Amino acid sequence: MSTETLSIDRFNASGCADPTVYEVPKREQRAQFGYRPLAYICSPFAGDTEANIRLARRMCATAITRRRIPIAPHLLFPQFMDDTKPDERELAMFFNRIALSKCEEMWVYAPRISPGMRTEACWARHLDIPLRFLDSDFREIQP
């Protein structure tokens, strides 16, 4: 299947927004591929970054097996931003909040909650985004 068939045009031939034209193919795509909510992955980054990156990758893989689309900004932004520079960290945290606002749930690695993770969890609560706390085996637990 080409990627062209995955694109859904929200506009009619006149260039006007047409929600009816958009909804039918969207339903067909969901029937074919299923629905997968965006899950914000909230796990430690600073400190032992190599181990923390491995942890975040494992959380993302687990999210995929549970039919979620993982969003892990702490795996993306350090590729081109420096977390140790206050201005870049502040900007990355702003980006994180925007990404979080698009998600339907947050997965929090409960065994080790860093100050940054605590901030992100507060954002999720403020945005009424459900939090799922996971233990070291990625089983959901009650906080």
C-alpha cells in the first residue's frame, strides 16, 4: 500500500473544509488499521542517559504492543538540543508540553520519577490527560 492512500484531504474541490469528505475515509482507515491513541512516554532522561534512553525505548516498544502510538520527546529533542543548557532545556520542555497536549494519555515510569517527570505529570493533570503509572515490568499500578 502506498503512503498516498493514507492521506485524507479535508477540503473539497472548491478548497473549502468538508468534514463529511474527511470522515468517510477516516472511518475506512480505522476499520483497516485500527485506532491507536497517542501515549506520551514519561521516563527519566538526565543522569545515566544511556540506561534511560534504553528504558524509554523499551517503554515505547511496550506501548506499540499495547496498540498505542508512543510519543517520547526525550528521545527526539536531545538529538539536536542540549539538556544541560538552561535555555535549550526550557525550550524543549515547552515543546514537550505542546506534544503532550496532543496525546490521549501519559505513561509514567513510577519507580523513578524525576523533577522533570513530575512537572510533566502536573501538566497532564492540568490538561485532564489520564496518567498510567507503570512499574519496572511496565505493568500498570495504582500510585
